[in-house]
Amino acid sequence: MSLAQKYPNEVNQIMAKYPPEHKRSAVMPLLYLAQREEGYVTKDALKDIAQMLDITETDVASIVGFYSLYHDHKAGKYRMQVCTDLPCALRGADKFLADLCGNLGIQVGETTPDGLVTIEAVTCLAACDKAPMFQTQGPDGIQYHENMTVDKTMELIEALKNAGKEVK
Amino acid sequence: MAHVLLRHRDIPNLNQLDVYQKNGGFEAFQKAVTAMKPNEVTDVVKASGLRGRGGAGFPTGMKWSFIDNKNWPHYVVANADESEPGTFKDREIMESNPFQFLEGLAIASYAVGANAAYIYLRGEFWQVAALLDEKIADMEKAGLLGEKLFGSDYSLNIYTHLGAGAYICGEETALLESIEGKRGQPRIRPPFPPAYGLYGKPTIVNNVETFTNVPPILVNGADWYKSMGTPDSAGVKIFSLSGRVKKPGNYELPFGTTFRELVYNYGGGILDDRPVKAIMPAGASSSLIVVDDKALDTPMDYASVRTLGADLGSASVIVIDDTVSIDWVVNKTIHFFKHESCGKCTPCREGNYWMLHLTERIHSGEGSQNDVSLLLNVAKQMQGKCLCALGEFATMAVVTGIERFPQDFQKAVKA
């Protein structure tokens, strides 16, 4: 099913933001829509968006490749993206990330065996005064989690696990 | 002193439209549209001495006066990409005092004759964008956005646009490319955006904090604004304080406040009461200032910080204490710039790649003094040769780190 069929209202709202002769501007919001369910942009979605905007699949793929928040492969349901840049690292972000990975028994870049969480190290998220911190990128968009500890993070992961069960 | 920008810290629920309006909100916008010509608005902003808060410090009113009135339509774009490591002020404004920012954006749009304004938020500000969409809808319902505002012929719509994780999109021409649905790679300048901007049309791009200064300037006048700060740097600034301090956070202070006041009075001093070793006043793009009493007593304004061999930039003050080795700091900053280089120009793309190899080797203890010399050489070769400021920024901590803290690099390398 195409994006326009699946999310007609949202697609219309997105297209209305830009002058009709510059509809290519809609590529970024449409890509967010496209990766909402699977957590990454599928080959079919590339084709679909290219057709909607009269650009090539390569054009769309170049956007996916350039920007960090678009993904071309499947990962955990939630990507847990820990900032390890200088200001956060001065407040213990590297140790937090190592301890968290140790607790989960996975390495940075890996996914928990149940497929729930992928741990990633990312660049600055503009929350330098509230380190250690990370964002979760998942089906419901992006959420910030600030002033975190490993214990609080494990509780969050439990909550995400249970939230998933309710949906099913 | 009452806040000028972070007014939500003085007035509860200021992010609600009725509360904002009860506290004088949108009077400035109404006054501009109903009683002032667009160029009169620009003149007030020019006279106030307001300079851009994104880092470059370019005079705001002068930028607005560069708009090309022979080419239409015009656009105004708010740069809410806030991605400099150490910067987290625009997010607080948008979350807690959103209407003052939106009012400033609306006034700027009127001043340059734009009927459409875009807010470009970094993709990570997903929740902030959703909140701004609500606030924009509130304004539309209240007749503060839309057609024929306040009974005039002026119309304005504001739209949010989410980026997707690219520091380079804070560079204004890369930002415009990104709104156009392209990779965020800087354009060759000139032409500058006031002549050739979004969709090739005249466009004014300003930082969120810059816009937020505009409503109080229009209400209270240019002289009031200039009465704060220093002659070279008028008004107030939000200083984002981070790193090894007890109380990191945003502090709105007049320009000219000293580093010592910020770090010790507001920031509560250094963790474990250690001595300060270095300060980066402009985030990861910053030169490293060697901290002594003279540096601590230096006023934070554009001209004074320059006497310390650094720029104030976006005033993202990262504090480094004596437990930290500068070779580690440089490795961190280069890791960032290597990741964020857009790849368009060779000196930045290749330079950062090789600088990262060298800083990794030095920091791991596998490097030699020759590697340190080579690192300094690569950085200096990049300077003045990159297409935009990103490449230049990447070299700042490297060059000043090696030149001002040589002992840290000597310790890090193999004997």
C-alpha cells in the first residue's frame, strides 16, 4: 500500500506546507512517515516517494544516506541513541554507555536478543546540561531521556517491553 | 533582574497563549503591522545593536536591510537546528517561551515582506516541533496568523520543517538546501540568502534566540536594549554552561559578564572543587582558552573574548578541569567533526578523516611526537581552504590544543 493510501491526511498536510512547484521539499517528512512502522525505509517506500515527488529513487536514497535519523536497514523496535560527545562525556556519558551495554550483554550497535532495543552512540543532542542522556527513536517518534542512570534505563526498557505486549 | 528571553522562569505558564497575551504578548507584532512601515521595524532593530545569536554575531537589522526588494516572494527562516556540542538554549526557548520566539519570527517576516516563514528544527527536536505546531495552530485560531492580520493587507503563515540529524544544516545555505529536499550541503557564497535563498528567492535566516529578542526591543525601544551589555555587544545573551561545573544549565546574562561570574556564581564552581584548566566558549568549534585569573576575569562579549585567542560564538561555554587531558578533548571534537563533515569539499572531508586517525592513535597511546606534528600540519593545511565554516571549526581545538597544551600531548605519546 502506498503512503498516500495508508496516511492520506498526513500526506496532504505535509504537501500543503510547501509551494506546489517545490514539492520535493516534502521528501524529509515523507521519509519519517515511511519508516514509522518498520523503523527503516524499505525499497518500496523509496520508489513510492520518488513517484509522488517526481524525483528519482537515487535522489530519495541520497537523502536517506545523508541524514543520521533515516535508516536503510532493520534494527530493534527502539533505537536507544546515547550522546557521547564532549560535554556529555565530561559528565560520564562514556561510562554510562559502557555500563549499559554491560548490563544488557550487548555491544554498541547491537540489538537485544528480543529485538526490542538497539544501542547506538551518537553525536550531540543539545541536552549537554542533563547528561548522561539519550533519545529513543521508535514507532512513536523521538523521545528524550535526560539525567539517566543505568537503573533508570533498565526500568525504561522494561516499560517499553510491556507497552509492546499491550499493543499485541 | 527579570529575564528578557527566559521570561518563563519569572512568569508561570507563559507557554499558554492567554498568559502570554496578558503579559503584553503580540502587542509588538500588532504595533508593527498596524502602525509601522516594514523598514521602520528594521531601523529599530538596527539601532538596538542586536547581533545574530547563532554564533557569527552579524548585525541583525543590517541583514534584514539586505533583502532584495526586486525579487519576490520573500521568505524568513528560523534556524532551530541547534547542534553545536554545548548548545542547548534554543530548545528551552521553544519549549517554555514559544510565543515570544514566534512573535519575533512574525515581526521579522513583516519587516522583510515575507508571507511564509519556516522553522527548521533539528530532527531530534521531534517533540518540540509537535509543540510548536500546536502553538502555531493556537495563533491561527486567535487571528495572529493567516490572512489580513489586524485588519491590514498583511498575511503570514508559519510552518515547521524537521531536519534529520545533520550538524551541517545549521549552516544557513545547507539548511536551505535541506528544506528544498536535498542533502544538506552548503552553497557557494555569494550570493547570500538575502539575495538568493530558499527556492532561489530572497530569504532571511536567523537563529531562534535572535528572533526572541525582537518583541521586547520593539516594545521598549533600541535605547533600552543598548543600555544592557557592552558597546560592542548590546543586550542580553543566553549562556549555555556545560562540562565539569556543579550547576550546568542556561543562564541569561548581559554581555560583559565575566567567565568567573558565570562559572562560580551561577555554575556553582567546579565538580570536586578542582581548578579550571580550559574553557571552550563557543562549543566544540571553539579555540581552547588557557584558564588563569586574567582569563576568568575577562568579560564575555565578542571583542573581549577575542583578546584570549578565541571567539564567543554561540556562547556555549564548555568547562574543562585539571582531571581532563586535552588530547582526549581533541579526539572527542574531531570524532564529532569527522561524523558531521558533509563531504562536499575535499579539505574538510579528507582533513577530518586523517585528523581522526591521528587523534585516535595519539589518544590510544600508540602515537609519536611526529603524529602530533602531522596532526597540527593537517589542521593548518585545512585552514582557509574549506567551503564553509565547519572545516575551519574542526581545526580550532586541534591547533589551540596542541599549541597551548603541548605537555598533554607529550604525555600521551610514546616516549
